[in-house]
Amino acid sequence: MRKVCSLVFGLGVFLFFWLVLPYHLRFHEQFQFFRFGTDYFMDSVLHPEGFSFYLGGFFTQFFRYPWAGALIIALLLVLMQRLVARISYGVTCRVAGSARSNTPGNTFLYPLTFLPSAFVWLLLCNENFMISAVVALLLALGAVNLYQRAGSGKSRIAVFYILQPVLFFLAGGTVLIFTACFMYLEALRIGSRGRWKAYALRVLPAVALVFLYPVAVRLFWQYPYERLLGGIHFYRYYYFSYPIQYVAWALAAAVPLLCRLIPAPGTARLNRIISPALWVLLAAATVAGLYHFADRDKELLFAYDTLVYEEQWDEVLQRAQKDTPGSSIEMVAVNLALWKTGRLETELFQYPQQGPEGLLLPFRRDFVTPLMMSEVYLHLGMVNSVQRNAYDAMEAIPDFQKSARCYQRLAQTNIINGHYRVARTYLEQLSKTVFYRKWAHETMQYLGNEERLGNEKRIAEHPLYGRIRRIRYRDEMLFSPQGLNAMLDVLYRNNRENKMAYAYMLAYTLLAKDLERFADYITLEYPAGGDQPLPVPYQEALVLYWVQNNPSLEGIPWNISGDVRKKLDDFTAMYQQFAGGRPEQALKKDFGKTYWYYVFFTKI
């Protein structure tokens, strides 16, 4: 029955992360860079808490596939529950006047052994809570089990004092859990015999050593004392603590003690009532906690970012139709997908635009926004901006890790710019990974050899490298976040083949409600007086521009369809009907996806 309960719990964890928060797992994978090799292993493990960090990175690399990441998390949490159960029900203690015997905890409290795992499940809903924290907690619980199996007397105490410094170096502050369990397990062994002096001699040095280890470590590694005890790699933001994680530590140490100390109910009937009640309470609390901790807005953001990175443009648009984008960075993804599917010019206002920032985001000091913008800049041909954003994003990762995704992008930009030796250094590191090795080896074929750097013919034929090389801006250009539209103008005038720059330039002026400049730019591809058909959003913008300066559409020099003319009349009539009131809702039904509705009712 207990194994079935563990299996059901693990299945719930697996399905949750696979189906509900899969892109949280992808987020983890993108901002670490686990490599196989002696150098990386030694750099990782030869510092406090390094082994748990190394194992955490090893597991995280598999999060590239959400089902694999969900399976790993499920296995880790089930293992945690089983370890807590073994500590709770495998304590050997001495009962006064009798031989030493196994006296397991009260079985009706078995549901409590799921508490630490369930709480860690909630913590993992936070994308900044690291897998290395789970690994460190498991190492501490594993050490407790080793100590329990060490027999009795001096050998058991010796095992503890050997494991304690080793565990501190491997798993950091979770040694506090190990020490706390040692204290009460030793107390349970004494029982009522009253040998408290011997107990103090065993336990007090252990307590003192826990707080002395960080002092000794600081002689060799310059970590803050509180980080050495609280966790160096347990939370992504190094300079910020995550105190709620210590609740999981407390539960891991306290649950076995509670199972030992809480007396069994007086009757079997009460026993049969309490245990199911605990199961129900645990399940209800876990579901309520998941509802509170699982951030669906962030999951949607991570989904857009991942889908853009993988160039799944149709999936981006399908998601936008299902769940309305709620932030500018999500609209950046949607608008890029519209361009890549050939629908930006015709369907720009079929989605809830939020201003020019939904097209090109200004620079932000974080490690997510620059990556999204690097995707846009790449397709625009702004290669140096791509390279700067990818590098800035990697350097902004709060726990100072590298990023396989950024390394991949930096390799690509250096190939496009012809810096083949630099590209090779990135590819050599990527070749030491599991999931980027094949791509790295294939990409190295474009680099040639030392005698002849770069296979220029193959690069020119490549669907990405060749196209970007043709449209990229080759002269010096000062990047200005305040002048993004002017930069698009420069890109287009430098190379008329860069149709994306032109479409983005027009879209930017539309979203900025700059009709004067839009009317100027439109003539570059759609000359006044020509009969070339215009996309409907462009027609809507031009008729609005015209009627702002003329009494009617008579004489407008662009080819405006009859449908747009009629729709403008209907919009004007309904708008005047609600003059002085609130016409937004009345107009939204028929005109919510027109440029006119955007101009009058969207604040930017």
C-alpha cells in the first residue's frame, strides 16, 4: 500500500510538470551549461556545495525535453519521501530494561512522510528554485540513513563525525538537517536511562562544528558566512535569500521526530479515521498550494520565448489566439511569428497590440528580454545587436552561470560575421554537452580548417547564415534604444532586400500612432497614385491620415477598397452616436480589430 501511495504521488508530480509547467523546465535548461569533461567537473566540485551543484546541472540538462525533466523531478521527490519514511520507521532505540530493538514510528502518521516532498514540489513551481537544492536535501537524508545503518556505539558516532564535514562540503547548509536528526536520534537511543552526560559529549561538538565549518571554509573561499549555511546554489538570485525553502529543511528534520513522539490513538477505530483524514488534508493542501505557487502567467511567457527560440511560428500564433498575450515581450514573440508566417502586414491588429514595445522592446537589465530581442534582431540582420544581447543576457544570469542557448547564438553570430576562430571556441564547448553536441559538430563543418578558415560557399547557401549575411548592416551604426524606428529606416535603405525591416518600420509607426511618418514611409514601396493593392491595416491608417487633413476621402492618392471606405463610414457614425459617452464596448464588437479602434482606445 505504501509503495502504491509513493507511485501515485510520483505520477502526480510527473503529470503536473509535464502538462502544466513544461516551459518552466525549459527555462531551467536554457540558463545552465552542463559539460562533460574533467575541467568542468573539477571547477564545479572543488568548492563548498559543488557536488550538489554538479549533480543539479547534470539533471537539469535533461529538462530540454519536458517529459524527461518531469520524470526526473518525480523520481527525486519520491526518493525524498522514501528516505524520510525510512528515517521515521527505521530508528533503532533502546527501551529501558530491554534489549535494543527496532521500534518504528506510528504507522497512522505515515502520510506525514510526504510533507517534505510535497512542499519541495511547491517550491519547484518557482523557476528560480534550483534542482541543486533538491539534490542537497537528498544527500542530507541519505547521510542520515547511512548513519542509522552504522550499527551502535563508537562506530555509529564515528560515522557521523566523518559524514558531517563531507556532507557540508558536498551539500552545504543541509548539514543542519543531518545534525538535527543526529541529535534527536541519539536522544531516542538513550530513552529513560538518563545518560545525558554521555549524550552531551556526543552531541555538543556536532552542534559547534556545524557553525565552525563555514568559518574554516572562508579561509579558502570568499563566500559570505550566511550563504555557506543557507545555500550558495539553491536559489538563482545569489544576492537574495529564499527563506521559504528552509521550511522544507525543517519538515525533513521534524517529520521523523513527530512520527516517533506522537502517541497512537487509543482505539483502532480512531486510528482508521485519523490516517485517511491526514491523506485528505495532505492532498487538499498540496492542490491548494499548487494553485497558489504555479504562476501561469510566467509559464505563458516562457512558452512564447521557447517557441520563438525553436522557430515554431504557427504554435506561437495558436497560443496567442487561445491565451491573450499579457505583456510586451509576449507581443514581440507574436509579431515576429506574424512576420515569419507572412501575416504581419495583414493581421497586425488581429491581436491586442500594446504599442511600439510590442514590436521592439527597449533594453532591460534582465536575462530574459535581451534573448527575445536577439531573436528579432537576428532576423532583421542586426548581427552585432544580436551578439551584444546574447552576451548581455548570459552575463546577467543572477547565479553567474553560462547558457547553452547563448553559446549557440554567439557561435552563429560569429560565423555570420566571419569570426571563425571565435565561433570554434563556442562550438568546442557545446560539443561537450549531450543535446548540443550534434549541432556543434554539424556547424563546425562551416568553419573549414586552420589553412582555410570558413567554407564561404556553404555559408552562403545556408538558409539562415546566407540570408543574414546578405541583409546585415555592414557599416558603423550607433545603437539607440530611443531611435529604434530610425535604425529600421537605415537597415531598409541600406538594403532594399530587407523586407522585414520595411514591414517593421511601417508597423512601428502604426503602433506609435505616427501617421505623418507612416504616410511618408508607405510611398517607398506603395507609390501614391499606383494601383498596387495595400494590406487592409495600411488602408485603414491611410484613410485616417487623409480625413484628419481633408474633409472627405475624395482625391486620396492610394488604392482604398470599397469595404474599407464603408467600414470607415460605419465607424464614424457609431463613434458620433456615442459622443460624450463611452463608445469602446459598443465599437469593439465590429471594429475591435481595426487600426481605428487601436488609435482611439489603446493607451501607449
